[in-house]
Amino acid sequence: MSAISVHPSDLPIEKTALFESRSGELAAFTVDFGSAKAGLVMGPGLFAGLPDDACQCPHWGILVKGQWQVPFTDGRTETVRAGEAYYLPPGHRFEVVEDSEYIEFSPTKELTETYTVVARNTRP
């Protein structure tokens, strides 16, 4: 039986120079409590090999702090600001404009598929 709730302090931490993430499973979704520093760019190179070299996993969340620019493969770019709930459909990339904190929900299957490609693209 899967958990009905998770707390960030109970989750393992993944950390790099530009982001920190604590993720856990809730049914068929992954919840991510994260922070990212301004300058983090999730561009086409990281998603190379996925359709349109873009993230194909949908995400729902709340940007608690900061600001993001989200370019889509259809040519538009949207801004997500602190305090806003967001939905990022498949076909997006993003850039952290201001240091940010977020809580995000993603379907685990699609997220795992996307992270597998990103990990392959970030290996030396």
C-alpha cells in the first residue's frame, strides 16, 4: 500500500550546485520538494532524444518562491512567479530566473522515463 502523505524531512536529498530536491511517491505520482538557483537551465541538450528535445512529462505544482521562464516547443514562452500554481504540459523546457522553491507533482512513469534520458545526457 502506498503512503497517503510525505514530509520533505523524511525524504532522501539529491543535491547539486544549482538545485536541491527531496522526492517521494504518492500512488502513481512523485512529489518533489525542491529549490533551484537562478541560472539553472533545463534546455534542449538535457532532453536530447525525447520528442522535440523537450520534457515530455507533465508537472503540476506551486512555485513558492522565485520565478521561472518556460519555453514550449510551440514557440511560446510563459513566466511562472512566486505564489502561482502551475501546469507544465509535455513539450516544455525551463530556466530559473530567480532563486526558487517549489512543490511539484508528476506521474512517476513519465518522470522516470524523462530522468533516464536526462541522466544519459549529463554523463561525461
